[in-house]
Amino acid sequence: MIPDLLASLTPSTYPRFADEKTARTSRYVAFLSIIFLAALGIAIKLRLTPLFTQSFAWLETSMPVIQFTGSAVKSNPPGPLRLEHPRYKDIALMIDTTRVGPLTAAEFSDKKVVAFLTARELYLAQNNNQMRVIDLSKTAANKPFTVDAAVYRGLERGFNWIFYPTVLLIAFLGFATSIGVCALMYALIGMILASMSKATLSFGQFTRLGIHAQTAGCLLYSLDTLLPFAIPLLPLISFGFSLTVFWLGVRATSSPSATPNP
């Protein structure tokens, strides 16, 4: 696929792509998606993984042992205890299992926390300074259970097994789908403007050229994922560059000297 990638950056070589087999074009879409996936994986490893590791370590070492008895919640120590995330101070929790009465919206707002746990309720922050109340005495399991450091370690393992494969799979499918959709758009543009270059290509040929024309744009998106800053006007730059390469490739393919792949 490397020779195809290099050739896709040069419109004069596009006649070779017009009649290539669908299976090869599909493999090339997968190849471009894997390049983006590799960049995304590196970015997640460098930026998000340390944050997740730190967050679970914070929960494991800072959270008190919490016991759900079926009708009430107990903690050791019982509180009141306010816990702040070590990196993001605006992410804070309040635990006070000595409190039985309800918590007012004003009290919740004054604590500046995202969650407040009492002996019977769990209060969660929502948009517009609203809060959601979960009655733990009604939702708790009949069998008592304890949340301690071992539980947080298990949650971290489960999170790692679920989060990373899910994100990468969605990213791969989404990126590959976007390449295909954009290729169809380029093919429609090519069909409309074909008369300007007297092109006689089929819709399928236009589509294959449209896929290869997105190579530089895909590489830019992969680079943008790795950079610590966003490339300005990236969607516009990618579209303009891909459309230019696509049209130059169409003209090269439609010229009398263009010969199809043997």
C-alpha cells in the first residue's frame, strides 16, 4: 500500500487507479484508516492514559471505604469529607454519610462539587446549576456490598478493556466511512464537471479517484491528531487540496495519453 500512497500524492499517476479492483481500493481505505488509527492511539496514550491512570489512583488512595447496607450508606471515615481531583480542582466529591436529611440545591451549589453522597441519597451535578437526586435506599441491592480500593482497581482494568478497543473501533469505522462518503461526493462533482475536460469516466472510476485524492487530507488529519495544537482551518484545507488533486487526477486519467492498468 505504500506505493499506492505515494502515487496518490501525484495526480499524473491517477490513470492507474481508475480501473483498479474494488478489493484493492477497499484495502487502501483500510490502510488510510489504520494510519489515522495509529496516530489516534499514540495521542490517547500520551494525553489521556496518564489522566485516566491518575484518576483511578486518586480514587483508590483517597476515597473512603463505602458500604451499601441495602437501606443506607456508611463510609469510613463517615465524613464530612471533600475530595478534589489532583489535576482538575473543579472536579470534587463530597461524602457525608452522617447526614440523613435532604440536601437543598443551594447547599449543593455552595459546596462546588460534582457529586454529594449522604446516608441515603446521591446528588449529581447537571447543567444550568441543577442537580439530580438518586434515592439509594430504593435502588440499593438487597445484598450489602463494599466499595474499596480493590473495586477501583477492578474498575480500572474493566475500563481499559472496554474503553480503548471501543474508541479505536469507532474511530476506524467512522474514518473509513467518511472517506467513502467524501469519495461519493467527489464522484458526483466529477460527473457534473466531466464535460469541462471531456471525461468519459464512469461513476465507479470517479469514486476510486476520489478515494485516492483524499490521501493528503487523511495524512493531515492524522498529523493534527498528534500535534499539541489544532491545524487552523483543517477541514477547509483538506477539502480544497483533495478537490484539486481529484480534478487534476481526473484530467490526467481522461487525457488521450492516459493508458489503463494492464
